Amino acid sequence: MSMVVPLSHVIGLSLILFFIGLTGIFTRRDAITVFLAVEILLNAANIAFIGFAQSLESEFGHVAAFTVICIAAAEAAIGLSIVIRLKADHRTLKLKDLNELRG
């Protein structure tokens, strides 16, 4: 016997995660926590895609979620390499101190 979670619960969870991620982006001051907040936003989108796919009995949501997971993996690899490079070059991850671009 399988238990079906109502779509409203799934979308509610997705919205909560989305607003947690959005709050993290706007309130945090160091690069790694902003990076993690973006990952929370992507997970919120995945939950919404899967919820709608289950509700509409469609496979598109699963494909979209898989695509977002692939993009998030690439973003994590590139983002973490940028964070490591910033730490090595500037000795800090505070966004306030990293706001200037130099060639």
C-alpha cells in the first residue's frame, strides 16, 4: 500500500525551502553560505517538479528534476572551485571584501 502525499503539502514544503534559500542569499555575508542557499533553492524546485509530476501523472517533472540535479552538480563543482580559489587568493570568503574585480 502506497501513501500519497497531497500536492498542497509538497508545494508548501517547496515554498518553505525556497524562502529559506532566498533568505540565506540576501542575509548571509560569506560566499560558502550563499552558495549553499542557492543549492537549497534548486532542491525546492526539484521538490515542486516531482510533486507536479506525481499529481499530473506525467514524466516531464522527473526529467526536469533530473536536469536540475545535473545542472546543480556542475554548479557545485565549478562553484566550489571558485570558492577555494577565492580563499587562496584573498584569505577571506566575506562577500563584502570580495566585491572588486581585478584583472
